[in-house]
Amino acid sequence: MCLLYGRAPGVLLLLALVLPGTSPEPAAEWEQEPAHWEHLARRSLQDALTLPLRAHRAKNIVLFLGDGMGVSTVSAARILRGQMEGRTGEETLLAMDTFPYVALSKTYSVDRQVADSASTATAYHCGVKANAKTVGLSAKAVAYVCNTTFGNEVFSVLHRAKAQGKSVGIVTTTRVQHASPAAAYAHSVSRSWYSDADVPSEARRQGCTDIATQLVTNTDIDVILGGGRMYMTPKGTPDPEYPSSSSHKGDRKDKKNLIDIWLNARKGKNAQYVWNKEQLNAVNVKTTDRLMGLFEPKDMRFEVFRNRTRDPSIVDMTEKAIEILSKNPKGFFLFVEDECLSFTLVLQFRSSLLIVKTICLCALRGRIDHGHHDGVAKLALTETIMFDRAIQRASELTSESDTLTVVTADHSHVFTFGGNTPRGNPIFGLAPKKAEDNLPYTSILYANGPGYAHVNGTRGNVSEMDYFDEEYMQQAAVPLESETHGGEDVTIYAKGPMAHLFHGVKEQNYVAHAMAYAACLEPYTNCPLNLHGSGSRKITLSMSLVSITGVFWLVVR
């Protein structure tokens, strides 16, 4: 039998956690038979031989960005999802696993071997590699030096799509001013200039503007969904969700309400603003053409901590965005990101062992990234699973014949799992043998980060902790306040028109060029092929070669 990707109810998906002391069912007996693996391989070969080559141009583009979603993260999330559904896990297919075209992306920036989310965002959005900390600028711009902004602006595929009449949108589980979405619309020498209160006075005098202001003034973005309310309202403005919290009040010194400015500029264009799930659910997509939804003062909450009656999920936001954007007969471009950094440390003692836990009090950034920075693998992997559900939902709402869907990451993390674990070992569980110090260790580990905790010259005994807890911090080899990014290549998954352009090992800025070419956007406006044609070419060797392959297997056996 072939194991197919299936959707699980959201609540069960998140709550059916692998319990301590339990293991999924062992591998099935049929996996011991060579015929099983031969059958799976032949089915995969048949799929490859009958794969449509969609050589016409794309009407729509959906770019999914898993912030910090390296290969090891995808593999571990795949196992976790399968174990949540009662299987051993390794055989599970994620939605992104079913994409027919795969490439690798080299993530270094012009000035960094291991890049940040700002320079990488500039690469995959705008098509040029850049310097760390800067967004929407070429490498001629110097971080934090305002006067190097001007003349060095580079423009995103989102911006180019809007210029050619397409609808455009941004969905993120971070603040909408975060580096990953910011490179789609802003030009800033500092990724951290969220509001004018963050911009140094000298930079303001030189003409630099904050990212939130650029969000509402640079490109006319039709759908904006994520966090970041406090950067949009005057300093001291009570937050609608946390009215008594001083740390969540408006942050702007210029006394501008950018939400009102955005709405007023779109009068007569069926624009709407919402700040909670109930309001988002009530949005009538047939009568709404512009939508801004800001659901937290800063980043949105990790999925495992999300208030399901008040806060929408990334799946909810993606679905609403596509339903609104897809009304445009010229097509759309949608960017979807899933990534709270917090260094609030709670010290606990249990069995004479010092336990350090990070309590995340803010919300979800491309929250995959944030979970890893905190050294808490369960948060990162759960986010990856929800991100994959958004990919699946987008696939259900769009057609592969006219929509190019690309899934990638900006960078990886120093996250790994190993330890000679047996098949079906709980992904958050222990390795079967103890280490050289005669102490157990979890399969998942970090090379560095806040999980480094030695007591009396030795690391902790993890068997005395609840290593299945949502906030359990995996051990790390090197002590750092925050775990770091990894420098290895990340994967690009693609399907739809021109998806075959994603193959081999590419520089990260290639992503923007391939997407622009696929949709006939600047600078690739000479479109000799049918722009939205339905004529997909197929490789016709399929059944005959598969039959020959079957005979080959019989002969060699």
C-alpha cells in the first residue's frame, strides 16, 4: 500500500501529543518484504514519468516562507505529525513533500556566511543578495547608516506584481513589520526600525522612515494579516485586547494612526480592519477587496498557546487572504510566513537540578524560527506542522494549472536529531543508549543556545525532567542567550506553472527571478508562451517504461 498525505482535525493535530513512556506501533510486517519497497518506488517512478510539465506562465504566485525551516526541522516535523496520528512517523508525507520540483538554496548574504532574516528576505523577495540587518536594499547600503538608503532601493516581486495589476497580500505569524515580510514593501538600513520611535533622530532628519509607515505608503497591499498593532498607533494608545497593559500600548511618537491612514486612503475600495478571529471570520470576502488584520501588539502567539476563540491560525489567515485576492481576474501574489523571542528566564529546582525555562510572553513570528531561537523544539515543530496545513489549504483553494506555489526557508538552525534511535522512537524522546558521561540524552539537540545548563561541572539528567513538555528546552553544546541560525542550504519546493525552473543548487536570490519569470513580471515581460494556458505537456513514456521497470525488478531478483 502507498501511504498518502491526509489532513487531521486541527484540534486533534495539536493535542494528540506523544505521551512519555509510550511508543507508536512498530513498523508493519509488510515493510520487511522487498516487494513493498519496490512497489513504492515504481509508484513514485510512474508519478515522475507522468508529471505534467506546465510550461505556460503563472496567473498567481503563492510564496510560503518557513522562517528557520531547515531540512532537519522538516524531517522532525514530518515524524511528529505521523506520531500525532498514531503511526511511527517516518513514513508520513507532509503537504510540501508532495511538491514535484525541489531545489536547494544557498543562504549566505553578501557580508555573512550565516545570514539573518533581513538579508535573506531581500534575496528571495527582490532578487539580489544584500547585507545583514537591511531590508529591500542592495549590498551598497550599510546597516544603520541612513544616507546609504537612497539610490540603493531594490523592489520585490510583490511590488512588481501590484504594478502589473495583480492583487497582493502578506500573511505572517510575526509582526507585519518583521524582516521577512518587510522586504516585500520596505527599504530600510535597519530591520528593527518598526515604528518611528525606533528610528534615531539623526536618521529621521536625513529622511529615513520607519517600516510601519512604509507598510501603508510604499506599495498598495490589498491584504495584510499578522501582528504588530502597537507600531501603528500613537504612543500611549490602549491596545483593544490588552487595554490595561502598559507594555502593549501604541508606540508612535508622531501621533499618527497608520491603521486609520490606511483605511482612509482606501475609501470606496471596500477596505476593512479587524483585530480578532471573530471579526476575521465575519469578513464577507465577496464585498471586501482590502483587508488589514492585526491580531497582536507584537508577534502572534505560538500555536500551542494560541487562544482559539480569539486568535486566528495561519490556516485561517491564509484561507481568507486567498479568497479575497483570487477575485482579481489578473491574478495575485501572496506571501505567507510562519516564525517570539523572549529571554525571560524562570529558574526552577527539581531533584537538585537547575532547570532553565524560557517563557514566551509574546506572539508567533515566522514562529518556527522563534521556537528554535528559544531552544524549544516542540514549539518550532508544532509551528512547522501548522505551516504545512496552511500549504495544504492553499492547494485546495488554488489550481495547479494557473498557480505557482513555492515553499522555502530563509535559513536553517543548529538543530538536529539523532542518537541511533529505533524506528518509531518518540521524536521528543531519549536516545536508546547513555552518553559517555553515563547520562541519558534526548534525540533532539542544539549545537548552541539557552539549553546549555551545567550543574557542578556536569550536564543535567534529562530523565528527571518532563522532556515532552511544550516548553522543555533541549540541551545545547555551547551556552548562548539565543540559539543561532545555521548556514547550510535550505530546500525550495515548487509546483504549478514553471515549477520546473526550481532544480539544482541555486543562489537564494534566484527564487525571486524564477517567480518573476513564471508570472511574466519585470524584468521578464517578454512572454512568448501562453500566459495562462491550460496546455500542460506530459512525458509519455509512463506506462511502458514502468512496465519495463517492473520486469527489470523481477529479473534482478
